[in-house]
Amino acid sequence: MPILTFPLQLSDFWSQLRILSFDMALGGGLQVQNTGGGEVIIAQTGQRLWQGEVQLAPAYDHGAIEALLAVLQDPGRSFMMEAHDRPFPLRDPTGAVVAAASPVIATLPTGGRSMTLSGLPAGYVLSPGDYLSFTRGTPVRHELVEVVTGAVANGSGVSPEFDVTPGIRPGTTTATAVRLARPMFRAVIVPGSVKVSTT
């Protein structure tokens, strides 16, 4: 087997996992305080990042996976993964409709909370809760955002403006390719978070 290079590609790690349960949500980056008048004040103290928990099914070759899990807890080690809970858009459940298209970011309206896409199939539906991924900057950063308001592409394959979360980070540019089917992103394992079963 060749020497590992990081981030590990989907075929090197993520696609080998037998996933029993998967949970992912936005976390961190927020501070909450209460005033004497009962007002709740929320401040953003950093970038909100996706956090998740994966439970694996028993496997006969668990030693190989445990070895990779150990390596991935070293500093600077990362891997590519997919949003296992929603790998395809709600209205395109196998990704077959968008497979022949080449969607890109068309515009990035002021505010960093919304975008438009072009290169979609005519009439393509983006539903709230759909994920999409793209890259930005140098070195390359892998972004995963969730559609909040939804949109329907016009006859030319251009979507109207729609909101996304956690927002558009600096360095994102128009004409960047977007993945709607099996969006992927770079992830790290939080050291100490891995719990190995006794069986």
C-alpha cells in the first residue's frame, strides 16, 4: 500500500467505514449572555464549524480502521468526507438530474449570507436543508454550506438568490465549481473523541 498523503481521499478512509449512525450540525463560534432586563445577547467570536459524531458498525477488519483513526488524531492529519445524512438534494435523491450539469457560483451578493448559481439544469430545485460544497483560496479550503431559503433555477439554469449557512467566507469567488451531489469537505478528528469498543 502506498504511503498516506493528507487529507486522505474518500476512497482511502471515509468510503471504507461501515456507518451505523451519523449526526452533524453547526457548532461553536458563538457566545451568549443575558442582561438584567432578560435580553439574550448573542455574539460571534469565531467561525462556526460543522461538528459531527459517527458510530461505526462492527467489522471483521476493525484493526485497519482503528489504525487509521489513530493516525488521524495526530496534528495536521485530515481527511475528506461527505455529508452522510443528506448526500443528495431533496428533489434529486440520486443526483442523476444534476450529474450532467456543471454548476458554478454565479454571484455573491453583499453580506456574505447568500449566493446564486448558474449552470444548473433548467427548473432545478434547491430545497432548504440541501448541502453544497466548493473550494476557496490558497491553500485550498473546502467549504460545506446548507441551503436555508431554497430556489428554483430558471430556463437558463440560473438560480435566484438564496440564503446559506454558515455563510460565505472571504476568498470565495464567482465561477467556482459547486458540488450538489455528494458534496465533500475536509475534516479532522478531535483528539480524545474516539471511543473504541471492547468487542
